[in-house]
Amino acid sequence: MSSGGYDAADLADKIREGEVNANIEAVLSDSKTVGNLIMAAERAGLEDDASPLVAGITRTSETDMLRKARQRGHVPSMNAATGLSEQRIDATGYTRLVNACKPAAQQVLVKGPKGSGKTVFGLNLVQELWREFDGDLSVCTNVKGPDEHDDVTFDETMSGMLEWVRDTPGEKLILADEWSTEMNAHANPGGQVRQTVSQFINALRKGRGGSTRLIIIGHEHDTDIAAILRNQSDVVITKDGKADEGMADLATVYDGWKAYTEDDHWFKIRGLFDVPSSSPWGADTNYFATFELDLDNPHQQIQKGKLVDHWEELQDDAGGDESGEADEVVCRGVKSNGDDCGALTGHESGFCRYHRDQWDGDTDPRLEDTEGK
């Protein structure tokens, strides 16, 4: 590193640490007008973490400065923005984060305590990746709200996401919220969650004409999600605090699950940008994300890395407590998105194994009719 670069980075660190009486955001701004505005906001007591307007101005200003610095190859400016110490990288560190999540078939796990803003962070990361691909990125998510965007599809079932991957060409991304609840509930001894999830993830990676990236929103505890999803995560991101503690803009990034378990962080970020609910990428604040593992027999339903077209006909073929009658009817269960199930079942309830919890105890009249013939 040149001495000029070192001096710029060292000075920036000293300003951040309070050893130099200056405002780092104003210093990093290429515009005197913007710099003066940032100083005026500071005098008025408007800090970045309390004022979205000030945060937006400083982030835009620093991004413009770094863009020019990259084009000119001006190392001192780039060093001043990132610094030399273990201080958290400013919001311009988003570029590094996006690059970490961009590779084909990349799997990202976002963890953190309840109320730390994991879902909003995930939505912002999706937005940044969409911009990185110049809008040529299709998105599927079980988070209600951003599906109003033309490039976003809403689905909250395993079958639905696999159908989307199978039928959607080009580069793709899935944002999966609340997988911890569903995957953990099925991860019991003797269960098939590992096989099911393994085939599911493999199918996600083999979309038409492009790869699928996966961003999973987890919970705080390490065991809250199926082990296969944890262990094969290429990037692990922890949200480091709660919004009511003024720390929702902090995140630590790890180069894989092993690095996370060893607390060997890759880099840290501060100044994470908010995604208001009014934004096309914002979440519906009245909606709680759900996810259904609605495949009974993934070994037959997922073939050659994709969901087969007639997967509904293969429901319940894996065995279980079906009575084995030759006569079968279409499951009268309803998926969480309101659609009819469509699977075939011979159980007296008229519900397939997955939707059996909707049974109120009465025998399906359609099966009573066949028994009397």
C-alpha cells in the first residue's frame, strides 16, 4: 500500500475513533454542499441511525465518491472509506456483501435475535442483488409485499418454489423467511427432512438458463434449522442487535458455517439501509411468513434435478398411515395460500397426510359412496 493510501485510511480511522475533530461522512463527500448539509444535520442532533433522510444522503454521497474513485483507480479515497482497523465498514461495504452473495447457486443464511430486522435486511439484500444484475434477476419469496414488483413472485410452498424454478428462465433468487419454524419442526429422529431438503436444494440449483441463489432467514439459535441448511451455507450473516436498541443497522459476515462456528468473521458492516413498507420491495407488516413442505415423496417427485410435472399424482406413495384402498379421491385440504391441494389419497378423511390436521373426524362422503358399490 502506498504511503498516501495508508495515511488516508489511518486518518479516516482516527476521525471515526474521535481522535480528530471532524465528521467522517462530510469528509468522504465529494460535494461541499452535501458536506455542509451533513454538518448542519450533526449540529441539529440528527444522527444517521435516527434519520433515514440523513442516512440516505450520506450513503448516496459516499457511494458516488467511491464510484468515481474506482473509475479513477484512486486508492487513497477507497482506503479512506474502508479504513485500516477492525472498525465496521461503512454502508459502502454493501458492494463487498453483494459480491459475496452473487455467485451462482450461492446459499446465504441470515441469523439474529427476534426484532433485529432480519427480514428487512434480507429484502434490502435482494434489492441490491437485483440492481447488481441490472434488473435481469427473477425473485421468488414467501414474504408478502415485494411480490407487487414485476420481477417478484410470491409462494409459500416447496412445490410452488420448485415449479417456479423449473419454469422460470435466467438468473434467479429465492428469499425464504421463517424456514426455521418449518424445517426444525420436521427435523426429528427418523424423519426424512434431510433427504427432502437435500433434493429440494439440488433442484433449486438447476433452473432453466441460469442459477438460483438462496437467502434463508433463520433465528438466533444455531439448532433452529435443519443441519443440512446450516452446514452448506456459503455465507452466514448475523444481525448484531435489535431495532429498539439502536443496533439494527449492524451485521457481521462469515465465510461459511465453519467460520461462523469458530467466530472467525470475514468482515463487518454498519449503516444497513432500511426498506420501508411503502417501498415496492417492502414487506407487508401485517403478514407472517409461512412455508409448507408439501411433498410426500420427493424421491419420486423430484427427478433429474427438477419437480416432475405430475408430482401431485405421486403424493402419499411414500407410505405412511394410508389405508391402501384402491379407490382414491383428490385431497380436500387447502394450502396456506388458499389453493386446493390436488393430491390423491385413499384415507377415510379425504385428506392427504400433509393436510390431515384439517380433518374434523368425519369420513369423506366420496369414499363412503365407493365403499357401498
